[in-house]
Amino acid sequence: MNYTRDNMAGLLRGHEINPTHQRIEIAHALFSRQEHLSADQVMAAVNTRHSETSKATVYNTLKLFLEKGLVREVIVDPSKVFYDPNTTPHHHLYEVDSGKLSDIDAGSVQISGLPPLPDGMVTEGIDLIVRVRRQP
Amino acid sequence: MNYTRDNMAGLLRGHEINPTHQRIEIAHALFSRQEHLSADQVMAAVNTRHSETSKATVYNTLKLFLEKGLVREVIVDPSKVFYDPNTTPHHHLYEVDSGKLSDIDAGSVQISGLPPLPDGMVTEGIDLIVRVRRQP
DNA sequence: TCGCGCGATTAGACAAAGTCCAGATTGGAC
DNA sequence: GTCCAATCTGGACTTTGTCTAATCGCGCGA
């Protein structure tokens, strides 16, 4: 897969997002890395040379991407939210001491026996997080 | 089960925690309710009549309880951490719009097919969170 | 009983993540 | 080129949580 800035415009349009410069840069930061980035890290990635994109825009854009289903939110650390460019069903492995976050393919994992949902509720998502720590 | 303040002292001692007034009050707030409370809510619960316990003590104490295995941390909402007096294995149901958090008994739920852990890592915990939303 | 030592508590300053707003900028349509 | 709506921006603000230095209070030995 080729995550050039040019391809980003199409990706954004495909999700009903008006592709502006800033949005393309932010999408590029996330998708070219294929990693889990926090808002801070996105901001740093986008503003490497000189300050180009404001904090407000980074937050607004990440929220927009989230609403439009372009990225996923991963909540594992109380201090910051991570954004995940991989929106296919999968789980997460979180290394508590290093803060490293990686994907667990959903293919082989089976979750069964979940109780029925309360009336009038629909599932928004199922998050499975395996927290690990380096052996002492 | 009877979660009186008197019993709290024993509970704390059983976990190698020196039972002070403030710690007893905080434990009582959590265990008598048997609910998921945020630090803010604990503080409010403990200081209903007149201010009795400082913010620093609430945070210190919750962290202490966590280390000593008296409570569990539940990270579902980026804006605040919840503390769970139920430390038996179980999962969580989170109602996104209301912020309501409830337990899912682990008994009937089966998770299988998790990949092996990276070398030298030990599992600290597995969090399964079902996010639901009121049907539109 | 007195005072000592030490763990626990406190107020308040501070830090970091995220939100909000009013004004400036941009870029497409005409 | 002009206009307009959408977008972006700096900076003030809020909230959650941390830190620190001073104080408190309780057990214990003399």
C-alpha cells in the first residue's frame, strides 16, 4: 500500500472529508507510519520543519477522522488517547512500562459467551486490551 | 456483605494498608456503593458534610489501594479513570452516551486464540470493554 | 506525662491534555 | 477579482492529576 500525500486526498474524499492541506498532512502522518499516535505525536510529526498546523486543528481533525470512521480511538493510558489508522477489527497489546502499543490480529481470537445487551442498545465496539509488563 | 466503616479497617489491614481515618472513609465510599467511581466522585462522596479529605490524599490513597490490589483501575473514558472495588476477574459494559459503567461477569465469557506473549513479558491483565450506545 | 520520630495529610502551585472562541485565512464559484 | 462558507489559528480556559514543603497526629520510650 502506498500512502503518499496524493493518495491521502482520495482517501479523505472517500470518507466524505474535504481534503485540505492540514488534513492531508495529518492523515499522511498517521497512515504512512501505520502506528498508534497520540494527538501530541501527530502534532510533532506534522510540525517538524516549521510550525504549520495549530493544536486546535490537530484535535478537530482527529475528532473528524474518528467520526467519519477513518481512524479508531484506543484508550489504554489514562493520560492520552491514541489514534489507530487500522480500522479493521483487531485487538491491542499494551506494554505498561514502555507505553508501547501494538495490534493483535482479530482473526484467531474468539470471544464467546457475552451476555445480551440491555434493551435498545447497540454495540459500538468491543475493545480487548492485553496489558503486559516486562518480567521482573 | 457488610461494608461498615469498622469492617473497612480490617479490610485495609488485610491488604497491608495502615487504616487511617481518611483511608477508611475512602474505602467505605467505594465498597459500600459497590460502584465504579472516579477520583472526583470519591472526593465528593467523602466530603459531603464539610471538607474532610484533601485532593492529594484522595489521589494518593486511590493509587495506594491500586498497588495493594484492593481496587482495580478501569480505563474507558479518556477524561477520567474509574476505580472498581470488584477485583474478581470480570469485564465491563460502557454506555458511551450516559457514561454508565457496569460489570460483565467473567464466568460465561470465553476468550481464546490469543497469540503468545513477547519474550520476557507477563500478563498484567486482560481488559474487555463492550462499548454500547442507545439505539438512534 | 512529655516529647520524639515518622508516616500521613494538607493547601496550593504546577503540568499536561484537551476544549472553546472570536477573528483571520483560504479556496472554489461566479 | 469578489464573495462566501468552510476552515484554521492563537491563546485563554478547564479539567484531571502531580508535586512539594510544611504541618499534623499517633505510638512509643523515658
